[in-house]
Amino acid sequence: MPDAVEAATVQPPPTPFFLPAGRRGRRFAIHHAPARRAARSAIVYLHPLAEEMNKSRRMAALAARALAADGHAVLQVDLYGCGDSEGDFAEAGWDDWVDDALAAMRWLQQSAPAAPVFWGLRAGCLVAAQAACAAPAPSALALWQPPLDGRTVLQQFLRVGAAARFGAGTVKEYLAEARQSLAGGREVEIAGYRLGRRLADGIEASRLAPCAGIRRVHWFELSMRPEAALPPASTAAIAAWTDAGVAVDAQLIAGPAFWQSAEIVDVPALVAATVHGLGDGDPA
Amino acid sequence: MMDLSAEVIRTLDDVLGLGGRSGTFSRATPLLGAVPELDSMAVVALMAALEDRLGVSFPDDEVDGATFATVGSLVDFVAARAGA
């Protein structure tokens, strides 16, 4: 809702900086200040795993910028061992990532003491959900293509490792070796990323589950097929959230899986739907 | 079988973002190592999409590089397992 008193301000440019994360080093972050005096919400963006993070950078930036233009304060943070943050991916733990999300929200709330929203893409959705459940105040979630379960995420990530080694045996043989290595505390190399046991265990144990701290969920999935509907598993999960008293608005957007496409693609419809969804009505 | 082949090729086009290039694909068209968009991430995405669209499952003990060698090898793999 436009505020007549707020003059149309020139949107400040995104500001990259390093966010202190205590004794665990610093995290690279990008702050998108809202294009109005008082932010309508404080949104922390949690990126997906490994190559998906790289392939989705542009879409994340476009959406962050569009949300800021619509009056939200947005902070993108590179999790421990990822992107330009300090730390070694091989030494990362799932709990570190949840802590990073919470630290990012605390930082953002200093300048934007508004309704908190944890926004994630793919595995980032699982970090977002866990952070929202642990946050001191009730939050909303914005989920782009949420996996329902960390087990699928780990399985897909291990399969990428298998596919990168095609020719040297079946996927099963690779997966068995990989799991044995991880169980023995040894890292597994997956298409250039070194996966350690701590992170693998943490990913595998994560779930998308309702809790008292989550009031509202904005759920977005993409499909290339015009006749598609949300997958039955997602519909069932959404029903469980609704039964638990959470307000969920779910949408299927026509567009490619930009986080895994060979060429960087934009999905403007997803940006628009996200801005519209987060700008709608009750912020929490 | 014709429909299945078309569906596999359409899925390839969608997942790999070929923008219709698959129109020239035949059974003999080499995939793994020949189509640059088919990297390890795309292989996993392709399996997930075929599982989802065609009800086929890609059991880990049956999948290896040969599965994705050509359009024909992939269609044959799917044909032998499709229709859940």
C-alpha cells in the first residue's frame, strides 16, 4: 500500500559487507535497504547447496532487489564455508548454517525492526525453517522449491557425485562407497565440493516441519509443464502445515528450474509472485 | 513406444534447456559427453524429471554411464521400467 507521506525515494544500491559471526569468522552478506523509511519486513535469504547456489545467484539478486524496491529490508548471507564467506565447506555443520541465519536476522533487525521472514531456495528452505523455529520472535517463511526432507537433498547431492564419475561403475556402487566414507569420518568429493560427515548428517536429518515460531508460509514451486499441479507430496505437506494452524499460500509458477539449468535463466514471474505474496496483507 | 520416446526427448529439452534443439534428436544421438548441457547436475535433474513424469524409477544399482550414452539407450532404459 503506497504511503503518500513517503516521497518516492531513489532505491539505495545493494551493499556488500562482511557480517561478524563471532568466533566462527565472518560471513559475506549483501544488504538491500528498503526503498522507504520504515521497512515493512526484514527478510533473510538462505541460498541452496553447492552449484545450485552459483546458478541461482542472479535470480536471488533480482528478487532481493525487487523486494527492497517494494519496501522490505533484505539480507543475503553466504553460509559458513560457502560462496565468499570464511570457513571451509568440508568443515561446515548444519547447525552452523542455522546459527548464521539467526545472526543475519539479528543484524538486519537492528536497522529494520520489522516482521522477520526467512526466505530460502531449495536446501536453503530447510535452513530457513529451522532458523524460524529457533528465532526469538514469530516469523514467516518464503520457500522457493522447498524439499520436504533433507534425505532427498543429500541423496540428490550424492547422485551428482555419482554422475560426475560415470564410467567407473554404477550409481549404487558410488553411493555405497560415499556413505561408507562419510560414516568413517572421511570427506567425499562431489563435483568439486568436499562434503564432510557433519554436514551430510545435518542435511540428512533436516525436515520441513511446522513449529510454534512459524505463523505464515509462502510456498512457491516451478514447473515447465503447462498442465502441471503441485506434486502430491507437496500438497500433503501443505495440508499438514495448515492443520497445524499455519497460514500457507502456495503457488505453482511456470518456469525452468533455474538453480540447475546449464545457462543462467531468469524467471520474472517468480520474482513478481514473491513480491506480491510478501507484500500481501498481514506481514506475519 | 513412439510416445515414450517423444516424452523422453521433450524432457531432455526441458531439463537441459535446449530450446527445441532436441527436434533433431534420433535414437542414435549421443548424449553423455556430447551434449554440453548434460553435466552431472543435469543427469540427476533428468532422472528426477523422468521419474516424476513417466513414473519410471532409476534404481541406483542399474544406472551407470551407459544408460545415458545415447537417446536410444535412455529410451530403452525408460521403456523397460516405465508405467508405475
